[in-house]
Amino acid sequence: MKKLLIVASCVALLCCLGLAACSGGSSEEGEGESEIANPWTDAESAEQAATVAGVEFQAVEAPESWLGEPVSVSYRAMEGLVEVTYEYPAANIVVRKGNIDEENAGDISGDYNKYAEEWDATLDGLGLSVKCFGPAPDKAAKVIWTNGDYDYAVMAIALGGEEDFGIPAADLAAYCAALK
């Protein structure tokens, strides 16, 4: 019986020591904690976003689209990158323009999904890298390209979970032309 009591006491002591070690040893709240600051700044206009980013960017009107008129248009920026989001009832179209990003091979989209289909295309002399989730070559889920000193990205994000959702070629041309 004594052996059982000694073993139980040792186990209890080890559990207490283990819990104390897991607490981090800091008695002051917040000490040793750090968060990564959000680099994005919301903007009221494309001009304000361009100023925040330090990127040449003209106001972008929502191109006429198969989705209709956008419910809202929002702007945000971080150093070297401007983003415009066109919110429609069933989808968001996100366009970005930023300084050349050699580290990510020109992909400033922030989207690192694996795509079922990828191909290169040319539009008004621009070399585009096009990606889509399904076998729908007429619908692009993500398009990236470089022109001059800037990288560009256009992404179609279905809000209803459609996997083969994308921007039809004619509308893609309008979004690409709108980015200046």
C-alpha cells in the first residue's frame, strides 16, 4: 500500500511540474506574445490606395460583366501593391497591380491553390498565365502577367463553392484592359 501511495504522489508531482512548464513561466499578461501586423490598409478610392502603395494606378471602373453590376467595390493597399475587389451576389472578382515580385515568379495574387488546368495565352500582346479548377478553358479562375514595371493578377472567387467557376474570355479581356 505504501508503494502505491508513493507512486501516486510521484505521478501527481510530475503532472504539476509538467503543467508549470507548459505555462511559459511568465506571470505578466501579454509578455512574450507577438502578432504579425496586418500590412493592408483599407482605402476609400483607387487614388488613395495608389498613394498608400506607391504604385501608379488609375481608377478602375467595374467592366461590364456577365455577373451584372457589382454590389460594392472596395480598395486596399500595402507597400507596392494595390487591390480592388468587385463584389457581386454570387462571386468576387479581385484585381491586383503591384511592383514586380521576382520571388514569387510574378504571382502577386496571394492565391496558392493547386489548379487542374494551366496554360499560357496572349491578349493584346500581353503574355498571360491562366489557371482554372476544371476542364473549362473558356473560364479563368486566376490570371497573372507582367507588363513593364508591374505584375498583375485577376482572380474569380465563387461564393457558392462552384469548382468550375471562372471569368469568360471576353470578360477577362475587359478586366485586363481596365488595369492600368
